[in-house]
Amino acid sequence: MTLLLVFFALVVGGEAINLTACLALERYHVVAPSIVMAIFFVASIAVLWLSWRLAIRLTEPRLRGADRQHLLLVLSTAINAPMIA
């Protein structure tokens, strides 16, 4: 549930920035209105993708000290174990 809430918050913030930037481009005639629409579409897709990647990274569980030591023990054992074919 936390993942979806973080994703939703990031998307809302990103799309607000996207919309504001595209409206500014159109209002001050920096580029043609048809190009602004294409920029908005591409930026919207980028916001969705980046928000999902960032939400996953922000909400992934952190390893505590004991868990990290256990993981290192398992990995070192697996590396040193002989391969059976």
C-alpha cells in the first residue's frame, strides 16, 4: 500500500510540474502549440516511468545489521562451496 501511495504522490507532483512547464512554453510562444502537445505527452510517459522506479527504490525494505551479516554468510558459503555437476 505504501508503494502505491508514494507512486501516486510522485505522479501528481511530476504531472503538476509537467503541466506548468508546458503551459509556460505555450503561453510565452517558445515553441509551436503542436510541439508543446508532443512534449507534454513524452514528459507524461517519462513522469510515470520515473515515478514508478523512484517509488520502488524509496519503499524497498532496508537490511538491518543482523540481516546483512546473514546475507554475507550465505553468499560467502555459496561462493566457497564446490560445484557439483
